[in-house]
Amino acid sequence: MSRDTTAYRPVADPARWSGISHPTSVVDRDRVLANLRHVRDQADASGVRFRPHVKTHNSTTIAALYREVGVTAITVSSVEMARRFADAGWDDITIAFPVNVRAIEELGRLAAAVHLGLLVDSPEAATALDRIDAPVDLWLDIDVGYGRTGIPWDDPAALGRVLEAADRSGRHRVRGVLTHAGHGYHVSDPEARAALWDEVAERMGAARDALAGPGSSGSLEISVGDTPTGGAVSRFDGVDEIRVGNFVFFDMQQHALGTCTSADLALVIACPVVGIYPGRGEIVVQGGSVHLSRDAAPGPAGVMNHGQLAVMGADGWDLLPVSMAHVRGLSQEHGIIRCVPEVLDQVRLGDLVFIVPAHACLAANQVSEFVYRTEPGAPFRA
């Protein structure tokens, strides 16, 4: 099992990584499967559907691992992503993004090929779907406090207007209410995140009940999905479907929240060292904002960093304390890593360093060439 380490050392088995010459995503297959099994078991014990969000990696190859733990339904974030995963054999897909009415024709083709779920939060969007002949599941997007998209959970009149428009054609099935409680990413206390889960479930229940007739609330389902609040509870009570996504890799943001341990971190970005500057205590890698994004994670004493170094061993990687090395700055192609002398003394020009990104979803999508740590071979594209 990996652990926080206090010593940097050169990569074990350097020949294993000799084919990497540019930023590449490295995935620990065993950790991915362990993370998947953990949430699947939680979902099974809670009696809820597990529909993980695959945008974290957007890789049909990695999504094949989901099938190994019994996943049959997935969430995506775009029409293009839905098409890619449909072409890879997934036939139960929800696009958890407001319907893009300019893509109605493509949505119609998808609906004819797979069991498709779509998200609406206005009468206009619901009416536009009348142009789709094949039946789809309609989910009403609910805002429970995040303030991004959705119908306010406590506005029954607005909820009713969208439901009426969705019901008008009779062609599509209103499946239920759906939300993403993204404000959970800003709640650092685990007990407060667990309380937020309860609040979200209660608000979603109120929205569902406002839509359903007396005694019929069970006919509408509740779908939620965010890793921070889902990771703060032992059971997914009060909902029918869980759509978490980031949990499959985790990242430094989740680590800072306490949602995961260092042993759960399943993605690092391998970056070549292109400069060493002992006088200022820094190294520079090919791995900038176009690879890691500009997202940051908080560390001890409020140190914000764009990624944290991991030490690659024969049996996995160990997370190096942020006080020893962290990505302190980025430009488009450059990543600037501040290091203590014990790290600088071990690094050579042309070495690979392995960075746990601040936000895995962005980094993995930007560095869309992957290798599995335990399976030598040609990299695969997302």
C-alpha cells in the first residue's frame, strides 16, 4: 500500500518508462478497480443505481474496467462523448448537461441507438425535444444551491412549467429530478459535507414531491452525483441513483478535502524534466497549463499548488509531502516545481517526474494519452 514518503528517489525500473518523451497520463489499474468496487458496494448496500460519470477520463479503454465491476449504465457530459461511448458498446447513457438544442438531430440519432437520458431546466428545452422521434428519459435539472444550472428546488411553479412542457408531447418519459451539488467541493469539513449530502437529498425530495401528484412521488426518481459529498457518507440514503465521477482517480483537491487517502490516488502525469535550477530551488518540466490545467489544491499552511510529486516505485507510487515538492506555477507548456535540496540532488535532466494533478478530470482530458502502470505496452488514446 502506498503511503506519504519523506524521501525522494529516482524512478524504479527506468526502462519501463523509456518510451515516454512527453506528458503522459499514467493510471494504476488496481487502484481504479478498488475505487470502483468501493462505490459499487456502497451503492449496492444502499439499494441505488450506480451510473458513474466517465468524463473524468473520457476513455473508452478505462471505461471497460467499469464493466469488470458490473457497471452497465454511465453518465457523460456532451453529445460527442455520448456518441463515442455508444460506439464502444455502452447502451444506457445519460448526458448530464443541459440539452443543446442545436444538437437535436444528433440527439435523435443517439436516442434511436441507445437508452438515452437528457437534462432540461426550461419549458423551451423540453419542447425542443418534441423533434426527437425515439423516446428518451427526461431528467429535470435541479439547483440545490450550487448556482450553475437548474430549476430552483424551492420554486414549485417553475418546476411545474417545465414538467408540463415535458409531458405535453407524451413521447418522452419524465424519469425524475437530477442535480450536481458542486458546492460540496468548497466544504472542507467531512461532517459538514455529510450534512450537505442530507440537505441535498432533502431538497431533491421536496422538488420531486412538488412535481408528483399526491401519493405518487415514488414514480419519479432522484439522481445525484458529486464525489465530495458522496465520499462523506457511508450510505447513499434518500436517492435512487448515484453519478459520482472523480472518485475513479481522485486528485489533490480530493486529498485536501479528506475524501481519499494517498493510497487511493490512481492517476499521475509523467512529465519530462527540461531544466534544473538549484540556485532558486526549482526544476522545470514539460507539463504546463495545457497539460495540468490551472486548477489548484490547498496544501498545509495554505500553500496552493497545481500538483504534487509522487515517487514511483516497483509496486506503485508514494505521495511526496507538499513541503518537499509541489508545482508552484504554470505557463502554457512549463511546470515550475519548487523542491527541497534532497529532491533537487536526485533529479537529472531528462528524468521523468510523476505529478498527481490538482484536478484529475481536467488533467486527464488534456493529457489524453494513457499507459497503465502495471501493463507495459503502447500507450492508448482516450
